[in-house]
Amino acid sequence: MKTIIKASIVLTGLCFAHSANAANCLQGCPTGLNNGNTIERSIYTLKNNRYTKFADWVAYHVTTNTMSGPSRSRSWKADPDLYSHYTLEPNDYTDAYATINTDRGHQVPLASFSNTADWKLTNLLSNITPQSSALNQGPWVRLETAVRNHVSNGNDLYVVTGPLYEYYFAELPQANEAHTIPSGYFKIVMEQSGSTIKASAFIMEQSASRSDNFCNTEVSIDEVESRAGINVMPNLSYNNAQVIESTVFGLINELGCN
């Protein structure tokens, strides 16, 4: 039986100064991993990695107004705001499913922004990684659905998601540029109500089974930060960060895990 420690904290001494990308992030956008460009967009902020060719992290804010729009298409495009040798192009994904059984996996899910004018931005390849089909269509999408289910009840959620590179997974068979496919992924879900923050963090491997329960993959934010090399909420004071980032299960009930 798991001991449930609620990752909830009443924050004191917060700085509410807003940077240009603050709308997509809670307590500041992540810092660390300075190997590329940070791109701010209306519906997300991402940090591209020029060496792996994928985003180190993407931060976004899901509300009742951003989701529940009509069904949207998936038309993949290279990111026009990145040099071509810093990102991948649609042809690089040719034969990926047939040879390494991966999907074009959104880091920012299209369904969470289907009701926005800029939903097409989720289909830029800077927001995409080769994600195992079993993971993408199994526990990963169920976590994304759980986020939207909670938001549909009137609760805004902030999310930071990104890749881990802890072992070799595969290579895109038709890619003409050097790249590194992630071995796994993290997703941190955060909610602020007044001066209280709740958070739950998850790590899932590319080797995940389609039937895996995302609830069993929860970890602390500290573990994500250690393994990903980032600071998720840099504007938190040291004392506040010590509490909220070291504990787990803050949003476990809200995300449908009992």
C-alpha cells in the first residue's frame, strides 16, 4: 500500500512579476539545459534542444476555454522559428511506425487546445517526438485525458512535459540529421488555487505497455528535476520548493487515481 503524501502547500512570499512567457507557466518557466532556443507562443512555451532535435520541455496552461473544440487535423510541419538543422522535418518520420513502432507524439496535446485559434501550432515538429505507440496510445493519452477531465470541472491546470535520455531507444530510419530519441518522458501537472499549489509528477518509459496505469508512474518533482536537469518552478522560494517538490500525490484524486 502506498503512503499518500499530498503535494499541497500554502505559498508565502511569492513574486508575481510576469515575464513574457509567464502565461504558459506557473511560478516561472523551467530553467536549465541551455542547448537551444526558447520559443514563446500563445498556447505554449518550449525549449528546443539543437542536439537532440526535440524540445527539452514544453509548458502550457489548460483551461475550459482552450479545449473541447471541434475535431482538428494533424498536418505536420517543421518549426518556422528554428534553423532547419536544429529541428526535424516531416520526411524524417517516414517509416517510423513500420520500423520502430513509434507515433508522432505531441508534447502539448492537440485536444487540449482544439478550441483556440492557434491549435495548428501543436502540430509543429518542435512539439513532436517519436513516441512508442503503446505509450502514446496507452497510459500517456489517459493522463492527458485525466487532465482535461479535471479542467472540464472548472479547474485550470498548468503542465510541464518533456523527454528523458537515459538509454538508447531507437533511431528514425529515414532521418537525414543526427538526433536522439527519448527513452522516456515526464509530465508535471500543477494547480494553483489562491495561495495554494497542488502538483503531481509522472515519468513513463518508452517501453511502457499500452495497458499500464499512469497512476503507478507518479514520482516527486525533485526526481523529475534530477533526471531531466531542469528547475520546474524557478520562482518558488527555497522553503516552498523544498516542500512541494519533494512530495507526491498532490493531485492524485483529481486525476482519477484512488
